[in-house]
Amino acid sequence: MPETPGRTIAAALGAATRALASAGSADPRREALRLGAIVAGVTPGELWLDRERSLDPALDERWARAVAARAGGAPVAYATGRVSFRTLDLACDPRALIPRSETEGLIDRVLDGTGDGGRGRGGIAADLGTGTGCLALALAVEGDFDLVVAVDRDAAAAALARENVARVSPPTPVEVRAGDWLGPLGDARYRVILANPPYLTLDEWDALDPGVRDWEPRAALASGSDGLDATRTILAGAARRLAPRGVLALEIDERRADAVRELAGALGWRRVAIHDDLFGRPRYAVASMETHP
């Protein structure tokens, strides 16, 4: 007998819209279309233009699972299992923090901070607290390094990063190591060390929107009573791991930019620059032991 075609995209969109409306979505149709587009790997406009086409049953099932997860409160990246970061399409789930758009700017600071646009000098880069592997993979794709080392102390997050390395197959090798911050770096010297460490205080963590607090790993967001435990650890140990003219780049909390600058100076860093993100907020600290650029 001939195979029965699946329901149309329009029918799936209608069902998804009703489910999200029942869950209290402010714009259920737009959200349903967005979820379907993400799992299908197309734009919402492309999905809409194809709305009379029959859905592949496997895609229909993935869309329905994403809608159910989102209706249950899961962030979009966890509901769909995918997240975009710069040029990358990555797997994302509760094993790791969801990459934010602000973090993309850290790559620009790193490539600018090497003095050559990140190209042409080789060397090793390290990404501490890699999570999904987004920063390490962006460097491996956009920079020109001999090797990128990605470190995470959580074995589950490290496994997710390895999955994304296989997914992206970057031109520069990315080696994922499990361990705490600088510990897994060994005796090598690094041209670049970068990190998006946790930088919220415990009180700030408690006050987060439940859509973040109840889903994303606390260890990837909160860092002690002053929010600086992880930053302090990295600043205290990174200098001796850098190659000559190497740079350290950190994402920071805008409320603690001055505290980070003072902490870096107290720990012997000779040059510390604070850079704004696209919204004009102090978001990135770039430090080196060189007295001149």
C-alpha cells in the first residue's frame, strides 16, 4: 500500500500554536514557527512559505518534542537542542550554559588583542570553562592557531563539547580536557587564554528569572559571595601559562568591571583593558604581562 503522507507544516504549526498558547506564551504562533524553523534548520520565513508541504515524520516528531519542552518552561536552546553562536550551529542541552550573544564579542576582543587579527602566528589557545565548546570552536574556525584546548571541570559538559567538535569538524584541532580551570593546561605556553567564567554573586543567582535559574547550571553562572571566585583563580594563575606577548581575555559582569581591573593589577598584570559590548556595557577584560601593545 502507498505510504500515508504526514501532516502539513501548517497543521503542525497550528497544533504547536495551540499548545504554546495553553502554556501561556505571549506570542504562541511566532514562537511555534521559530521552534519549527530551528529544528528544521531553515528560517521562519522559509518554513512558512512551505506550509502546505507534508512534514517528514522525523521532523514532525522533533518539532512536537521541542514544543512540549518549551511549553514545560525549557529555554528555546534546550527545547530544540540547538543554538547559534557566531558562524556555528551547535548542540545545546542542560549539561552546559546556553551561549549568549554578548559572549560572541569575546572572540572579537581575542582576535583584536593578539595584534594580528588572530591570524598567521599559530600557537595554542585555551578556552576555560568551555561548556558547549562555543568559544573554543569559534577560535578554531575564525583564528589561525595550531591547537585549541577546551577545558571544563564538569565531565558532562566536556562530553557535550566533544560532540560539538565532531559536529563542526573545525580546521584547527580542538582538544577537550576535563579538569578545573588552569589545571589541565600542562606545561605548554599559550598565545591566548580566554574564558567566560561564572560571575554572579549567590544573591544574584537566587534573584534570576526562573527560566534561567531553574534550567541552567548554577556552577556556570554563580561564583561565590562577590561573583569573582572563578575570575580570581584565573587571574592568579594564567600569567605563567602565557607565551611571550600572550593575552588573557575574560567576559566580566558590567557591575564588577572596576573590581576586575583592580584585582588584575593587584595580581601583577601590567596591562588591563576593559572593553564594552554592543550595548555599551563594560563586558570584556583583556590583560597581558607586556607593558606595551
